[in-house]
Amino acid sequence: MQQSLAFLLQVCLLLSFHGNTCSGAGAGASINFSIVADSSLAAGSNFSSCLVSNGVSNFSLPASPSYATLLNSSVFNLRFTLPNVTRPAAIVFPGSRDDLRQAVLCARVSSLAIRTRSGGHSYEGLSYTTENHVPFVVVDLASLNRVRVDSGSATAWAESGATVGELYYAVGRSSGSLAFPAGSESTAGLGGLVSGGGFGLLSRKFTLAADNVLDAVVVDPRGQVLDRSSMGDDLFWAIRGGGGGSWGVVYAWKLRLVPVPLNVTVLQVGLTGPIELVAGLVHRWQYVGPDLPDEFYLSAYLPTGSTDDGNVSVTFQGQVLAAKERALSVLNQSFPELGLAEVDLSEMSWIESAAYFAGLSTADDLPNRGMQAKQYSKAKSDYVQAPISMRDVVEIVRYLSTGPTGSIQLDPYGGAMARVGRSETPFPHRAGNVYSIQYGVNWDRSQEALAEEYIGWLRSFYMYMAPYVSKDPRAAYVNYLDLDLGVNNWTRTAGGSSVGAVAHVRSSFGAAYFGNNFDRLVRAKTKNDPGNVFNNAQSIPPLAVIGLDNSM
Ligand SMILES: Cc1cc2nc3c(=O)[nH]c(=O)nc-3n(C[C@H](O)[C@H](O)[C@H](O)COP(=O)(O)OP(=O)(O)OC[C@H]3O[C@@H](n4cnc5c(N)ncnc54)[C@H](O)[C@@H]3O)c2cc1C
Ligand SMILES: *[C@@H]1O[C@H](CO)[C@@H](O)[C@H](O)[C@H]1NC(C)=O
Ligand SMILES: *[C@@H]1O[C@H](CO)[C@@H](O)[C@H](O)[C@H]1NC(C)=O
Ligand SMILES: *[C@@H]1O[C@H](CO)[C@@H](O)[C@H](O)[C@H]1NC(C)=O
Ligand SMILES: *[C@@H]1O[C@H](CO)[C@@H](O)[C@H](O)[C@H]1NC(C)=O
Ligand SMILES: *[C@@H]1O[C@H](CO)[C@@H](O)[C@H](O)[C@H]1NC(C)=O
Ligand SMILES: *[C@@H]1O[C@H](CO)[C@@H](O)[C@H](O)[C@H]1NC(C)=O
Ligand SMILES: *[C@@H]1O[C@H](CO)[C@@H](O)[C@H](O)[C@H]1NC(C)=O
Ligand SMILES: *[C@@H]1O[C@H](CO)[C@@H](O)[C@H](O)[C@H]1NC(C)=O
Ligand SMILES: *[C@@H]1O[C@H](CO)[C@@H](O)[C@H](O)[C@H]1NC(C)=O
């Protein structure tokens, strides 16, 4: 491995000096080396000639007519499509594991930073943007989306460019009684989602996506292909919840599938009424949702704003791994205030319920990457560790009623989530967390001028919530990425040691996302990527040594 790597680098080096002889033209790009002007473009042409000479043909450069469309293709948060956002020197779509290795190695010899993109759903656009105008390439895994299910052993290998919907679809086709606990929207990618944990409707029963990873294949900063046994315990631990973008590129995950009944029960009950009424239900929900049997998921969703007569709304969404009768009897008993009737519940297969909660009309749309509406948005998150008093819930709902377009989503924890040890994976939000809150505001293109005001409102609301949520640290979920929590501003080129950066991160987003697991993440990072090749605004910094040669 080491030997062929060195050889490969020499080939790249050699070819890039004779770049003009490479006739690289991926995805319709036509390269004219004589017009190369700034260093980013030059690095891009270096990169593309390296790719071509190593057999990677599917890539696009800024000069290509398809570049903007390809860059846009999986961007979920349209804030990061605005013209002032720095664009990559190239986008490459590896078609195989070896292509992926070559893409990483070519980026490195061309001195380009790497941003890996799977589903493009990063709330802060970290998979396709960079800070401080550092020249970079996007390694987009959209073509690495194969899923192979083995229903006999109830496992699946999924390339990490597959979306949640592509995985669910493949699992559903192979068996009516197997499922996988991941997110509810179908277009998020497994690369990012599993790397950060992956909470979903099955998590109270089967915990996080990351908790159900049995093996993984990772391309590390040196282009080595590692699996669970060769990557070592720290790295295998870190990639299952330590956040995407810090560890290398996860090429594929081996997943443990979980058993579900042939039919599950789903419900969605909306209610509009005076603030006190809605607050009463939400107050009561706090004691119900997190305390139901593991088979039950019941969340609460509250949109901002109010009707002219001051009414507000709440929607309770539920999925129960049991027949309708049992679901109704348990919910009627534990949450009589909801006034559930039999018509509010329906039975369907798990795969149909996955489509239902993704907002799709048929399970056949699950693998369709174009199904979800994109938006301009900003989100934040919190953990609640003790139910909030009725009086305070009333004031919170009142505050919400004054907000711009947005919502809060309350996701029940408890159940199996509380029985996994805090340090088993980097995701620390286990026992003691009653529910999570996800806050969001969103707007459309015509409201661009209001964006700062919307985000400002969100930040004020978040400040308002401080007394009611976890403290020291005020925790947050890494998959609900929020740059307000701090950024990792250390770069190797800035020189010096990274001790200060580690301390800064530990006391800001590191503590919020990972709690006491942060230091083990730093150890894993220092061992596996001491040169900080895989970095972004909220990656884990290594404890690097001055003058360290990180090269290979
Ligand atoms: C509409 C929507 C619904 C969501 N629903 C849920 C939900 O139900 N549950 C939940 O837990 N989260 C949910 N999320 C959050 C989601 O888990 C994160 O945004 C996640 O990072 C998305 O993964 P991605 O591959 O789509 O993102 P990307 O933007 O492609 O990547 C996110 C981060 O991971 C890195 N990364 C991507 N691929 C790889 C890889 N193969 N190897 C290493 N690093 C990689 C990127 O560089 C980036 O830093 C949702 C997000 C959105 C926008
Ligand atoms: C390449 O650039 C040169 C110099 O600007 C120009 O004369 C030539 O027409 C360009 N070729 C193509 C194919 O764009
Ligand atoms: C192109 O690659 C060569 C060697 O691989 C390197 O020395 C040179 O700096 C690179 N040029 C740019 C602009 O990145
Ligand atoms: C990319 O998306 C933005 C936002 O929707 C849009 O304004 C822009 O025209 C898109 N560009 C391309 C090339 O699709
Ligand atoms: C880009 O512009 C938008 C609105 O004009 C602004 O809110 C945002 O902060 C800018 N982003 C950057 C990276 O400058
Ligand atoms: C390149 O990759 C994209 C994204 O997966 C795909 O749509 C396209 O068909 C690929 N092009 C080629 C020539 O393989
Ligand atoms: C507001 O709520 C009250 C009580 O639930 C209801 O009678 C009324 O119709 C609601 N108004 C609107 C506009 O929804
Ligand atoms: C709910 O429980 C109450 C009290 O036990 C009972 O009267 C009612 O019929 C139940 N409702 C349903 C829909 O089962
Ligand atoms: C599942 O539910 C559907 C719709 O109610 C029903 O037609 C079907 O018979 C049920 N299947 C099983 C196995 O219970
Ligand atoms: C990094 O951020 C910290 C905290 O905001 C700040 O004190 C420090 O000066 C920053 N360092 C650099 C190099 O920008």
C-alpha cells in the first residue's frame, strides 16, 4: 500500500508539470490551461490532470457549463448558493472506491483542501464551502450510492453517498420486516448523517444510525483504505458520531438492520387553538413522549406565528411498532388530553411509513434525490433535561407566536437512547436527556433582505430558552450544525501549535456536541490526521506539534 502510494504521487507530480498534455474533460469540462490565472484555477488544472492520468473522468471545473448545476445539485440550504460564497476549484464524482482514493491523493498533491459531500444537507454548507477563501475541491459521492442488503444476516453494506431514502428503499424491497434507524427526510446522505449519529423515528427502540454500524471502509488522509480491523478502535469509535469531515472519507458503512412488524401504526394529529391550550398539550407531552414504551415515537412540532385571533398550532407525529389497537390503548391511557380516536391512526408497512414521514406519496419516491424542497434556513438545537413548567411553556409558546417563518421540533429521547453509555460513541446525549429541541427559521429568495432579521430572531429565542435547557455545557447535536457555537479557526499554515485551538474548541462547540468525549476525539484525530488534512469550520483539531511534517 505504502509503496504504490509513493509511486502514484510521483506519477501525479510528473504529470502536473506537463499538465498541458493532459486532455482532461470530465462532465463536459473543457480545460484551457493557457487561460489559467489565479492560483485556485491553476491548482484546479493540476488537480484535473492528476485525476485524468489516474483514470478518474467524472469531474467538473468552473469553466464548464454544467459546473454550477452540479455544484447546486445536492445543496439543501440555499443560503450557500449566493454569489458571495466561495466556490470550489473542481467538483469530482468518484465512481468507485479507487476513484475516491485518487481524488483524495490528487487534491493533496495539488495543495487543495478537500470537502466531502454525500447528501449536501449540512445546515452550514460545510460539505461544499470553505472558510477564508482557501482553494478547495468538492469530492461528491453522489455516484457512490449502491446499497447491498443481505436479509439473511440482517445487514447491509451502503456506500456513503447513498441517501437515507435509497437505503430505506433497498431494505424495504429485500424484506417487509427489516428496517434501519436513521433520519426521517429521504434526501439526507448517509455520509454526513451516520457520521454525526443519525436520530430518527426508530431511535427510542434501536438508538442511532451510528450505534448500528458494524464495520466501515474509510479512505484516510494518506489515501489508505482502512476497515474496522485496520483502522483501530479510536478511529472506528470517532467516525460513529464524531461528525463528518474530520476523519477521512467514509466510503461505505456496514449496517445492522433491525426487525419491525409487517405493519406499523402511524399518526399525525394537528391542533390549532389558544396559546394556553397548545401549551397545555406540549407541557403534558414532556411527561409522555420520553416515557412511552420503546416501540413508541411521539414528537411535537410547533410552527411559529399565530392566526389573526391569536391561535397557535402544534402537530404530534407518531410511529408505533405495534398494531393500531395497542397503539391507541397505550396513547389514550398515557395522553388522554390528545383525544385520539381510531380514525387518527393507520397501519402500513414500515417502508410506507418511511415515505409518509418523508412527505412522499409513495415508497417508490424514496430513492429519488429530487424530492425535497430546498430552502434558505438557519437552525439551532438544545437538550431538555427536566420538563419545563406549565407557566414557562405558555411563555415559550407565546414567544414562538411572534416569530418569523420557522418552527421548533421536539424529539423524545428516553427508551433505548437512555440505555447506551455516554462514551460508547462520541454522541453523548443519552440518559438524562428528556428530549431535544430543533429550532429553525426559513425564508425564500424574495425575502433575502430579511435573512439577518430572521436569524437575529432565532438567536434571541435561543437566548430566551437558556434557563430551560442543558447547561455547562449547553449541549447541541452535531448533525444540527450551528456555527454560532464557535469555529475551529486553527490552520496549519497559520503556524504554531494547535494547543490553543484545541482549548478553544473544547470550551465551545466541542463541549456542546461531544461533552466529555471531546478529548478522545482529539486523540483519534491526532493519531490519524495530525496534519489536519480533513478539516472544516467545526472539525476536530489535532494536537499538532510545531514543525510537524504532515505530508504523507
Ligand atoms: C431536511 C433535513 C432533514 C434532516 N433530518 C435528520 C434526521 O431526521 N435525523 C438526523 O439525525 N439528522 C437529520 N438531519 C441532519 C443531517 O443528519 C445532517 O445535515 C447530515 O450532516 C447530513 O448528511 P449529508 O451527507 O446529507 O450532508 P453533507 O452536507 O454532504 O455532509 C455533512 C458533513 O459530513 C461530511 N461528510 C459527508 N459525507 C462524508 C463521508 N462520506 N465521509 C466523511 N465525511 C463526510 C461533510 O464533509 C460535512 O462536513 C437533517 C437535515 C436536513 C437538511
Ligand atoms: C485557449 O486560450 C487561448 C489564449 O487565451 C485562446 O487563444 C484559445 O482560443 C483558447 N482555446 C479554447 C479552446 O478556448
Ligand atoms: C501543481 O502541482 C505541482 C506538483 O504536483 C506543485 O509543485 C505546484 O505547486 C502545483 N501548482 C499549483 C498551482 O497548485
Ligand atoms: C443554484 O441555485 C440557486 C438557488 O436556487 C439559483 O439561484 C441558481 O440559479 C442555481 N444555479 C444553477 C446553475 O442551477
Ligand atoms: C452572503 O450574503 C448574504 C446576504 O447578502 C449574507 O447574509 C451572508 O453573510 C454573506 N455570506 C458571506 C460568506 O459573506
Ligand atoms: C457523473 O456523476 C454524476 C453524479 O452521480 C452522474 O449524474 C453522472 O451521470 C456522471 N457522469 C458520468 C459521465 O459518469
Ligand atoms: C381559534 O381557536 C378556537 C378554539 O380552539 C377556535 O374556536 C377558533 O376557530 C380558532 N380560530 C382560528 C382562526 O383557527
Ligand atoms: C380512551 O379512554 C377512555 C377512558 O378509559 C375511554 O372512555 C375511551 O373510550 C377511550 N377512547 C378510545 C378511542 O379508546
Ligand atoms: C397492514 O395494513 C394494511 C392497511 O391497513 C392492511 O390492508 C394489511 O392487511 C395489513 N397487513 C398485515 C400483515 O397486517
Ligand atoms: C480563534 O478564535 C479565538 C476565539 O474566538 C480567538 O481568541 C483567536 O484569536 C482566534 N485565532 C485566530 C488565529 O484567528
